[in-house]
Amino acid sequence: MNTAETPVLADYCIDVARRARAASMALGLLGTEVKNRWLVKSVEFLVERSEKVLAANQRDLANAPGYGLDSAAIDRLRLTDARIADIASALRQIASLPDPVGEVIDGNRRPNGLEITKVRVPLGVVFFIYESRPNVTADAAAICIKSGNAVILRGGKEAIHSSQAIIECLQEAAEATGLPQDSVQFIETTDRDAVGHLLKLDQFIDVAIPRGGEGLIRRVTNEARMPVIKHFDGNCHIFVDQQANFEMALRIIENSKCQRMGVCNALESLLVHRKIANEFLPELNAKLASYPIELRGCENTRRIIPTAKAATEEDWGKEYLGPILSVMVVDSLDEAIEHINRYGSKHTDAIITNDLAASRRFTASIDSAAVVVNASTRFNDGGEFGFGAEIGISTDKFHARGPCGLRELTTYKYIVQGDGQIRT
């Protein structure tokens, strides 16, 4: 529906939600082959029309300075041929994954003969709110549809033209493959009140998923009448233990921090064991000098690296999303664990060590969605976990935690089969 034809924004939002609910009921009856055909056709349209998508993205990039976007946000906004190829690859991988809908999770036969089966089913209607990540438009739609959910997409104004161009491909693919047309809907108005209206429609929408800055996520959490799957930020840590291999540690830190700084699984805070700090930190400083990375350190860090700035209390809990890294020297594994559990965001935290006992203690003690041993924090990602893509990385504990792929967008119901039993 064209919002220009809708006299009242609230009525428009109700209409979108009603149609999504109807589409979700039809989706629940579709077989895997229809959903996979839609995914394959969507890839075809995205590839065929990549020039149109890139042209739309250029319009968004041209407007970016007017929205006050920094370099990290502009990087998240930017589409390239390679990134469109990555979107296509993610959709193909989702098509190749098993359909979770209808999966039998558990079952038993009761002494009275009742057959009780626990079966995986879609959540229903997903309201997905996100900011300047146009590639997320395709990822989110693909995951929702493959898991049997209708989706209402509300992208940020910064990526409005890019998202619209992608949505056109997805909706035309739906028409071409017999997918219910309202399975994928995009809120084209940039009026912020639309989000508020939709968050009240819990009679039609089953779950809201915000993906973006802390302000957006707090707003959705405060206003939503339906459950919310969220993460506020990604203050990711690496602890370099006294038994770490230096070459491995430097390579992992460089990748975790510098491969893409503006993403939620990038390294933001580094802890180094005191027993190796005098030797390791100068090597780290040299490794990161070419980027360059601004180091903000504790007193011991600044003694070893005089060019490091003094870290404040705020720095230990900060998600920079840019070329800044906080560094603290700690006396022990226990101090590292205490620091991470105090200042971390429960997203991704890693240890680099050759001590098996230390790694086991760390993984058991850190309360985060992903705890990594001797690898980059950048691996906490739906694609890297084999999910094809993700609709977000949840730092909640209910209903889902970590990368949210197909199974995380399902729930279950019990099917009870009898032959005349009654309860006495």
C-alpha cells in the first residue's frame, strides 16, 4: 500500500499488520519447495538488477552526510558488487538449509496410548526494525520466510532507497513463485510514529526485533506490547592469557578489531595478563600502528605504551564501532573474568591461551552469548555459524541467544494424538 493514499498513519499500520497476519497463516501451510523457489528467484532478480540497486544505494550515500553519519555508519550503509554477491550467497545458503518448520523436537507415548509430539512451528509475524544496513533487508526477509514467518520491515531513512530497491526484487519474486504477496512488507514512510503504532499491535504481530543503535533498541523495548529479541551493544573483549601464543594473539586481535570496525562483533576491549604485558604490549602497539588504532589504557598499559591515552571508567564499557581500543593489564584469569562480566555486553568474549584449564574456566565463567577460545570475535555471526545469515545477534537469554537464524525464529507446539481416551 502506498502510504500517500492512507489518510491516517495508524490505519495504514493496522492494515499492514492485518495483511501480515493473514499471510503468515498461508505461509504456515506452504511446503519447503515454494519457500526455496522464492529464495532462488530473489537471488536471480537481485543479481539481474544489481545496477539499479547500486544506483539506489548511491542516492543514500549522497544523503549520508546530511544525516550526520560517521565513517563506520557509512561503511554499514554502502553496497558494492561484492556485497550484493554476499547477499546472494547468503540467500542461496538459506535455501540449502533444512526447513525447521515441522521438525519433531521430541515425542513420547503415554501409558494410556496417547502419542505426544513436540513439533517446531513458526512464530507468526515478525516486525523487524533496523537502521542503515540495506543488506539486512534481504537477510531478514529470507530468514523469516524460510522459517515460515511473515515479516514487516522498517528500515532507517538513511537506507530508504537501497531497501526499497531490494524489496522490489523480493516482492516480485514472491509474485513469480506463488508466495503470499504480503509475506514481505516494507514500511515506506520514514515517520517515526509508524514504529510506535506497530509496536502496539500485539494482536497481529508476534515478536519485534530491533537492530541498530541503543536509542532505537531502548525505544522498542519500552514501547513494544509483544516480546522483543534484542541486543543493546557489542562491547566485545579478548583476554590474552599468560600462556598465550604471541603470534596467534596478535593475528586474532588484528582481525577482531580491524577487519571491520563498525560491526557489533568487533573487538572493543583488550585484557592482558600482567606476566606477559611488558613483552606483549609493545608488539601489539607496533602491530596496530599502521591502521592506526587509538589505545586507551590503564596506568600499567600507559607505563608500557606511553602514547596510549588514559582510559576512563566509561571506556571499559564502551562500544566504539571505530578505531579506538581500551586496554587493561590484569593480575589473573579471575580478574579478567570479573572485569568482562562487569563491563561486557554479553555479546562475544574471547580468551587466547594454550592452557586448557584456563580456557575451560573462562568458557564456564563468562556470561555471554558466545565465548570464544583462540579465535576471532568476528566469528559470532549467523553466516559463520552455518545459519546462512542472521536476523540479529541476541544478548538476551529468552527466547533466543546469539545469532538468530532459522530455528531461533520458531517456537513449538504439542500435537496430541489419541483414539478416544478421556481423563479420569
